[in-house]
Amino acid sequence: MSTGKRLSPNDPGSYSLPEKVAVTHIDIELDADFENEKLKGFVDLSITKIDESCDHIILDNIDLNVISIKNKDDGSLLDYSIGDRLEVFGSKLEIRIPSIKKSIIRITYETSKTASALQWLTPEQTLGKKHPYLFSQCQPAHARSMLPCQDTPSTKSTYTAKITAPKPLTVLMSAVPLEVIDNGDTRTFLFEQTVPVQSYLIAIAIGNLVSKTLSPISKVWSEPEEIDKAAYEFEQTPELLKTAENVCGPYVWKIYDLLVMPPSFPFGGMENPCLTFVTPTLLAGDRSLVNVVAHEIAHSWTGNLVTNRNFEHFWMNEGFTVYVERRIHGLLYGESSREFAALGGLEDLKQSIDNLGAQNPLTKLVVDLSGIDPDDAFSTCPYEKGHTFLFYLEKLLGAAEFQIFFKSYIDKFKYKSVGTEDFKSYLLSYFGEDSATSQIDWDLWLYTCGMPPIIPSYDTTDQDACVSLLNRWEQWDGIGDNFNKSDLDQFQTTQIIQFLALVLKSNHFTLLKVKAMQEAYDFNSSGNCEILLR
């Protein structure tokens, strides 16, 4: 159990108190200075007093150079102070605000060269080698290094933006693009996000970027050198989005674009609304890694539309999203395929808990992050332990009934930030406290370390096929030509990956067998990094 200090009562990682004064809209106007690796300009924060006696607002800030803070209405300067800096969480920016209930404050500032949210790439670090590149990564608590904000998922705001960058670079954001203004040597890009978002979903990318259309509401973006490959790889995106709507309800974000990032992007994907960031390692050439896109699409509802109120409830973002991702997979490829993916996730969870230690408090679904960097709490646990809990509930309460409930949960809490107790209360009110719900040991599932207390039964059809092929190889004496590529004709890519994982764990594979397997299956010619790395 952590004994560290909480920065505020409702979020251990944020100084801000949106329950007293809330930012409801952000207007961003910034210039991208690639030479000095800084964003420069201002933000206008529309604020509303929840507690009308409050005479100040507290914002989060990491190493921002604040130049001035004004009341936008009359131009008067506002008093402010910057507190001591904590290594992970930065400093408290406390601003004296006007006495009226609603006002707009303008903060003129620039970012630092060490801003943790911003990655400035030289031309040599890009695919084209000719132009610089900038991208942001604000989750979980890095938005405060890009703009002064209430950097907590417990509050949301709409935003607009004007971003100026040198030609020929293109600016993209986690918002709907409105207009491009030509200034001569630079261009200004205008954006609007009308759906309230938490601070970590404010995202920006600037580079030599082009696009191809996938559907009336979807494009894929990348550097010119790989746009054709990207368009082929993500051609199924509209189908994934439509299937996700069947699971979760209407898609509210107007557009769904994908941006293939430079190789230095450190994640598989990031669910920035309107513009999912994806790693170029997904460009396998056979559309075999689109499950990552399904995951990021699912976040459009679980995480972005309904959001964990702080990162102690991160399982409500990620466990729910894995559940939706696999529901999508099941609807497209069959229930056995969905449950096969769940079995693979369970293996990943076992390995993660073995590495962390079964008594590590970070293996709980609901964790205590007092004094803990949420980045340091990242693991497979909220994803796979969270999914296992939801799958258990589906089995316990009935698949059809639970799936209807799940969609109603999204509709009930859309545009809001919620905690685990909100989910629990809604489930019990929806189903009633009958014999089925009385079987749920909430404390064991939510607040106990280690593996889930109950492992649901899964369809093992796809897993059995992997084991059967493994057994054939293990029993082969090296004589005869017993294997060929047709062995894999009925395998999905996920099964091939699992088969190779089983091979790695086996003690029955000599160099002769490994060479024979390559000759039979030609794994080395795959463009799928998950296959090549095994």
C-alpha cells in the first residue's frame, strides 16, 4: 500500500481542483519553433466557478515559461504564483481569477526543450530524411508540459486550436480540421473539438504528411514514402468502426483518421480522438496486426467517451477497451477466435504478475497511486485482469443480457469521468441484487493482488489446433518430409504467433527442426513483427 502524498483529494497526480473551478473550453494558439524545439503562444481558458467563493484556479505545469496571465475581457494582468517543482508532477500554477462566475483567462507561455509531452525529431529521424517532425504523447500526465491545464481525467473540456508551422509541414490534431491559412513561409491550421476531452487527449503532430481516404469519415496519414502501404494495411478500418458501433453505440467524434508515426513512436497505438497514432510496425503487409486498430477504435467509447476519473481506475479505460476489442474480433472472425485471444491475454497476465510479484499492490484492479508516477504503474494487469473480470461477468450474467447492459453503461456515462464504484452501482441497479450478482466478490476482484480469483472457461478450439501442430513437431524424428505450408491454411495470424510462442517454450526443438520449420513455413519472409521476433 502506498503511503505517498496525494496532490489533490480526487487525483493523486494532479494539483488541480476542478470541483472548485473548472476549465470548460480551451482555445490554443501556438507557433511551432523547430529551431529551438519549442511551442510558443497562448491558451485562453474558459473557466466556471463551481464554488463561487473560490478566488483562484490551480493548474498543472511542468517547466512552462509563463510570460503573462491576463483577464481576456479587459486585458488586466492577473496575479499568479508557481509552486515548488516535484520531479514527476511538476509545479502548481495558482492564478487569482475574476470575481464573476464565468471568465476567460489568457496565459502566454512557451514550452521548454525538455517538455516530456513533445518529441522533436530531426530530418534524419524520419522516413523521408528531409523535414523535421513533432509529435506529442500526453498520457498519463504529460499534457502539463505542453500547455497549462487541469491535467486530470476527472474533468473534460472542448477545445479549438490555431497552430502555425513552416511550409511544407502539415499539422494534425486530435480534433476536426477546419481551415488552412497560407501566410507565405508558414501555414496556420485551424481545428475544433466539440466533444469534451480530458487533457491527455489533446494531441498534435507536425511533419511532411500526406493522406489517403478510407471512407467518407476516415483517412490514413503518413509520410509520403509509406502512404500506399498504410492505405492497404488499414483498408478494413471502416468495417472495424461499424462493428464497434454495434457493440458500443453511435460514434460521436465525426471523423476517425489514423496517423502512421515515425519509428521512434514508443507505443503500439494512442487513442487520440479523431486521429489515432499507430506504430509503423503495424505495416505487416497482410493486415494481420489490425487488432491494435480495433483496440484504439474501441477507446472512442471506453476511455475517451467514458473515462476513468483518475489513473487509479485505469482498468476502466483499458480492461473495458480490451473487452470491446475482442467483442469486435468475435463478431468479425467468430467467437472461438475471440476467446482464443482472451486465452493469449491470460498468458500475458500470468507473465506480468510473475514479473511484478503476486503480492505487488500494482496487480490490483483498483490501485493506490498516492505519490506514484502513473507511468511507473503501467502493466498488463489493468488490461487483462480487467478484461477477465468483464468476461467473467458476461458468463455469470448471460452474454446477451450483459452485452445489452454494456451498451447502456456507455450511454449512461458518456461524456463523463467515472470510478469503479460508479460501474458497480450501475451494474447492481441494472441487474438487481439477485442470486447471480450476489456471487460477485467485488473485493476479491477489485482490491486483491495477483491473478483473478476466478478464471472463466474459454473455448479452446483454436488453442488446441496450435498444440496439435506443436505435438507433431515435437514427435517428429527428423526423417521424412512431414510438413508443408498447408499446415497453416486454417490458422489465423494470431494462431501462428501463439504456435511460435509454444515452440519457444518447448525443449524439443533442435537446430534441425528449426531449419525444417523455416523451410516448410518460410516465417522469415513475413512482414509481421510479432512473427519475426519469435
